[in-house]
Amino acid sequence: MSLGLLFYAYAMVMSQAFNGAGAVWTATFINLFCFWLWELPVAYLLAHLLSCGPRGVFAAITISFSTYAVVSAAVFKRGRWKLKKV
């Protein structure tokens, strides 16, 4: 899970860049997707359906943090967040 925290730190910087630029809904939707619509089902799948238990939950957290970083970087690189007026 500690490896996932590196991804999480990178994603938080990207997320706060969106918030600072006034594109708060961009950061909100990315968080909603990565943590509620992705992390929870993956954690359930790994922990219960694949019988990984707590290790599956921790793996899901790492997967979610990695996804959060990749999605945030892709949205940041696209650059549409720069068009928001503050």
C-alpha cells in the first residue's frame, strides 16, 4: 500500500491544481469515480469473491490510488481545466 501513496500524492497535486484553477467539478468527478465507483467494487471483488481478505482490500486501495494518478494526469494534460473562469 505504501507504493500507492506515491501515486496518491501525485494525484492530490493534480487535483488541487484543478481546484485552484476553479475546475472543482473536474476534481470532484475524478474522486467520485476513483474512490466510490472503482475502489469499493474492486475491494469487494478482491476481498470476498476472490477470497483475498484484507490483502485484497489493501490491493484495491493501491489500484485506486494508481488509477487516480493516471486519470488526473490525463485530464491535466488534456488542459480543458485551463478554460475555467474564476
